[in-house]
Amino acid sequence: MKLIVLFFSQFLLISIKPLFGSTKPWPQFENLKCKSEFNKVLIENKWSEEKFTNQIPSSFNQSAFRNMSQKIGDWIEVQVKADLSPEIVHLKDQKFKRFSFNSQCEVLSKDESLPWHLERVYNKKNNDMNNWDDEDLKKVVSQTAKGLIYYWSPKFAYSVVDIPRVEKLAKRLGLSFIPVVDPRASEQEISGALEVLFNKEKKLSQSRALASKYIVNRNVSLDLYMRNGFNHFPVSFVFSEGRIHSRFITGVMTDAGEKALIQNYLSDLKVGKK
């Protein structure tokens, strides 16, 4: 699977597909400093009740674990290095806060700005009407019975040509279909890809008319980013019961294979599993 790897430099990590099954992986690090103070911060913020998954660290001697968040736009990541005190990065309302410990194990917290590459991609300074952020995500998930968020990019041809198939499948299964697009792509790339998509057996003028009517949501949701939405295109997220399933569907599949996954995820969400 082709991956786009982005790094949080000193701030936060980008990760590949989570490894499931870990609840609290860091107890394996017996030599962690400030362990009791670290656990106290987790308990006070009720983060100790979360389940965590392994992430790709930013350096060879670091381990990282991210929670399987139940709240849109609210994430934590535990960063651990041998013989050092752990750190916690909290993302909430598209703002980062880092918790660390000094030599006396006193907890320190500070707000951090978005890393430069995220600031460039996710900022709203351009006031783009097509920006689709965490508030839009919350609205869709809370007000729509069940649906599928399809994250595509004009830079990945298969994610473009698969749009009609996934849309038809979602509608057959009674799901709302919400396409969102890679925010790094230019307007010309997006419109050009849609024109090509709708140009099959149609005149260019007709394809442009169809493309212009197609909803283009420029994804600036940091929540989908934290759900590893940048790993590969296309990526699909299934939601129901007011929640997004913690696993996602990636790559191009057959209708039968994708249908089975979607139905399994819907079943999980119905019974409250993640």
C-alpha cells in the first residue's frame, strides 16, 4: 500500500494504519520516569479509560500511542522514550497542548501552534467556502442516520475513478455519501479530475456541467487526519449511531468486499463496539 508519510516534527506524529488490540501499551516501559505523575494526569483527564493503538514514531528510539477517540476533534497521543518521562499531546478544537514533566516530575503544559505543514494545509485564512472542517464533520455525523465519508485525491487516479462506484454502493446500502477531497490539491487539479471522470461518453461541455454540480468538500478536518486519513487514497469512514467507526476502508475494492466491511462496521456501531 502506497503511503504518504507526513511528520509532526517536534509536535505531533502522523501514523499509518493502527494496530488494534492494545489498551495501554506503555506499562512495558519499566524504566519510565515520572510514571506515577504521568498516570495521575491520565486519570484526572479520564484518558486512562481510553484504548490506544500503536503509531509510527518520529524517531527510532521513540514509541507513540494514540487513543481510539470517541469524540470528534478530541485526541491524545502518548509519546514515550526509554529512560525519559513520557509526554502527552492533546488535540482539541484544532488546537494542540503538550503535557510534559520536569526533573522534579512536576507537570508542565503549554499550547502549541500547528506544525508548519499542517498549518499550510489546514488553515482557514483563505476563507475557502469549500472548506470542510471538524464542525462540518460533527454536523454530518450527528444529523445523518448513517453514512460513508469518501476521502479522495486527484493525485491518486483510482480514488477518482472509484467515486461513482462507491457512491452507488453507499446509496444501495441506505448510506449518505459524503465525498471530501485532499486539501493539498489545487482547484485546477480537482476540477480537472472531475471533468475527466464525467467525460466518459459525454461532450466536454456536458462533463464540465456535471463536474461543477458535484459537491467538493476541501477536507480541513483534523479529526480525519488523526484517524489516519492521509495514509492512502481513497479512504472511507463509516459512521452510524452518532459515531465514526475506528477502522477505515482503504484502497479500491470490489462491491462485495466493501459491502461486507461496511455492514460489519455498521453492526459494530449498532452494538456500541469500536
